[in-house]
Amino acid sequence: YLYVRWGVELSNMTVV
């Protein structure tokens, strides 16, 4: 799902 991928990417950016 694009939403899931986007959420994961966003979360990774926030963590980094």
C-alpha cells in the first residue's frame, strides 16, 4: 500500500 510505504518513509525521516 502506498499509504503504508509513505508512513514508513516519513517515520524513518523523523527518526533520522
